[in-house]
Amino acid sequence: MYILHEKRFPVDAKDYKLYEEVGEGVSATVYRALCVPLNEIVAIKVLDLEKCNNDLDGIRREVQTMTLIDHSNVLRAHCSFTSDHSLWVVMPYMAGGSCLHIMKSAYPEGFEEPVIATLLREVLKALVYLHSQGHIHRDVKAGNILIDSNGAVKLADFGVSACMFDTGDRQRSRNTFVGTPCWMAPEVMQQLHGYDFKADIWSFGITALELAHGHAPFSKYPPMKVLLMTLQNAPPGLDYERDKRFSKSFKELVAACLVKDPKKRPTSEKLLKHHFFKHARPYDYLTRTILDGLRPLGDRFKMLKAKEADLLVQNKGLYGDKEHLSQQEYIRGISAWNFNLEDLKSQAALIDDFDGCSNIEETDSKPKQKDKDEGSDFASERPPLVGAYHSTAASSKEDELSDLHNMENSLASFPTLPLQALKGYFDVGEDDVNAAGPNWKDVSHSASAQHLQLQSSAGAEEQERRKDNGENLKEVRLCPNLLLLGKGKNF
Ligand SMILES: Nc1ncnc2c1ncn2[C@@H]1O[C@H](COP(=O)(O)OP(=O)(O)OP(=O)(O)O)[C@@H](O)[C@H]1O
């Protein structure tokens, strides 16, 4: 009988040699690195704990999930530990990088269908596993689909994942507002009845479109527009005319995922049996296609960063600092929102200036998608102002400001809950609420607001508790499978 000894990765920064930067998230930098005692190349995500002290729960969840999961399509952390003011998460090095990076560097118009089918099948296998384990990933997107040098595909980033067993009871729906707006399911935005693993199916459908076009639908729009368009418009989809290069089965797969009523979306298990996946190839196909000829990840990352910096300078000249910063957020995939009403106003008013094009695909595909995918229940959700968004490329500034006014007004009759969700989650200041007029103020006292305020006050209580206990961020420590907040420095 053989006893397999799992490799033990050291939990001391001194045992790792950091090489070049290969990625950047909102609060973390990812490096290629060498684990010296094991002589193995790894990726290390370094999170500055002082920068993200409001989201320790999220970090704890991510690390916890990453060390517990065990599936070939889910990125598993080797280990994690704290070093000075940062948390180091040691992971397998995925030399191909994320699908988003690959598209940005070599496939700006998206991938071919067999590549998409191969990628999506692997992601779906990860989702089947995660859902069966009671996890909702909550951030499925091309930026979180990583590929290694052999073409193996892994779903990464559990920064916002949720465990349906969190409370000990099997809890099927969640009530918190997390994720990335373009990929976020309508029910997650709406906050009406909570949501469940079907939210991942929506994000999976959006990711399919992202891989097909090189960008997610609505990705050029500011957060509030994304929010309203997702809630009010018919779901985006592949257009039967314009997306001629894609098969009927791909169009059907996307349409099946992007149904607003989560109950009508298939489970990940069912989706895996969809005939679209007959187009999928063995994953080494990815090495021969999209990875072939790509420069090392570090070089690509450097080039993309330089490109973004160039764009930054160009835009600075054209629009000034503030607007440009907003645009930068969109380019980065809207990972973090700076939710401030004044910012949103300027973003909404300027978006078409720097965008230069409206997102035609959503307009084109809408009627068909609607007829096909939805019952009449969503028709009433669509106030007339939506049309104005689609014509904004040609509209004047005055029109845009009037759109914005309409947008604010529409929120009185339309779900106030998304706003509440944003208020709770992104700390809209009281001044911002006042500036927006009575509608904005009123909603801050609704029942849902209390729910969200509870969430933020829970954060405050936690901070208070930590202060009382004399705990601080440098004392975050990680037990084998659990990140704990506590005193002492023994690991
Ligand atoms: N194990 C890995 N191997 C290679 N590259 C990686 C690895 N993990 C992450 N990356 C790269 O680093 C980037 C940033 O990763 P990270 O998980 O911090 O954030 P993200 O999902 O992009 O951002 P956010 O913090 O906004 O969710 C990824 O998009 C990917 O390109």
C-alpha cells in the first residue's frame, strides 16, 4: 500500500522568492513566485490587509473556501499566512492567466466557438461541484477563469463566494449584495427575495457573451446604467443576425441562462448536458489555439498596464481627471464601484463622449430575447425611458442630463431596492442622498434599508468588538482551514 504525502507548502514569506507581477485585483497584487524548499513555481496573491480592513469577512471566506474545495476545475490555495501587514495566499501558478487577459492581449473580439465551448464546459464542471457543495461562487466572469500552461481551466476568486451552509442550516438563498455589476443577476440587484445558486447561472450566461464578444454586455456603461438596464431591459443575448458566426445551440445556451426569472434557469448540472457542449474539445486544445504564441504572462500584464496608462494620459487630456477615473473603472471590468451620486451623474453625462458608441448588441437582440425567454411578467418593469439609453450615442448633453433626471424619477416607481443595496454596500454619504431629491431620501428609510444598514452596522460592531478585544489587523491568523481573527502570532 502506498501512502501519498501531500506536498507541504511552507507558511513563511522567507521561503518564497517573489518574481514579476502577473495580476492586480482591487485590493491584491498577484506575483509569480518560487517556493524555494519545494523548488516549485507558484502564484502568490498578496492582499494588503490595511487597505481592505472593511472586508475581512470576504477575505476570510475566500481563503476558507479556497483551502477547502477539491476539484480539478476550481483553483485551490496551497496555503496562506500573514506577513507584516499583508495576507499571502499561495496558489498553483496558472501560466496562461485569465481569459480576460488573453482576450485583451490577443483576442479583443472574443474567441471562436470551439474555444468558448471548451472553456465554458470546464467552468460549468466547477459550478456543478461548487453548487453540490453548497457554494454560490457569485463572481463568475472571464477575469476569474484561469488557464495553466497545459490548457487546464480553473475557476478562481472566492472573494465574494457564499456558502449556503454558513449558518449551519442549509440556507438556500442569500440576502447580501455582492458581485460585479455587469455579471450580476437581476435578483441579486433587486434584493427582493434573496437569491441562490441560479445567480451563478446568470453570470455564466453573461460570461458566455463576454467570451464571444471580448467584453460583457453593458460593460461600457456606468454602474447605474448597468443596474437599470439589467433590471429593466430584456436580457442580453446573441443576436441571430449579427452573431452569425455562432451556432444555434450556442445562442440557445445563452438564452437559457439569461432568463430573468431564476426559477426558469437550468441548474448547472442540467446545463452541462446541453448539446452546445458537443462542440467542446479536450482542454489541450486550448494550448494549441489560444495559448499558442502568447508571450509570458508577466510580459502581457506589463504591456496591458502600459496600454491602460497610455489611455489614462490620453483621457486626462480629453476629459480631465475625474471622468477618466470612472472610465478606467469600466476598462478594468468594474470590479469596484465608487458609488457617489455626483460621480454617477458625471459618468452618465459623459459616458457617450468617451465611449463613442452605444452598446448596439443589447438593443438588437432584445425583442427576440424577450419573446423567447420571458413571460409577460417583466414587461411591466420596463418604463419608457429605457429607449433613451439606447439612443444616447447620438443624443446631446441636455438629453443625457434629462435621461439622468428620468433615471432618478423612475426609481420612485421602479425597484427602490437596488438603490438601497447600493447605499448599504457602497456607503453613499447622506449629502449624496439629499442632493438627489426626495426619492432618494425616502428610500433610505424603507424596510430594505434597515436590512442593509444591519449589514453595515454588523461590520461596525465587529470592528468595535475587535477594538474591545485589543485585536488588530496585524493579528489576523490562519488556522489550517480557517482564517481567524484573534490575538497571538502563532500559526
Ligand atoms: N493563480 C494565478 N496564476 C496566474 N495568474 C493569476 C492567478 N491568480 C490570479 N491571477 C491573475 O491576477 C489577476 C488578479 O487576480 P485577483 O484574484 O486579485 O483579482 P480579480 O478577480 O481580477 O479582482 P478582484 O479583486 O477585483 O475580484 C487575475 O485576473 C489573473 O489575471
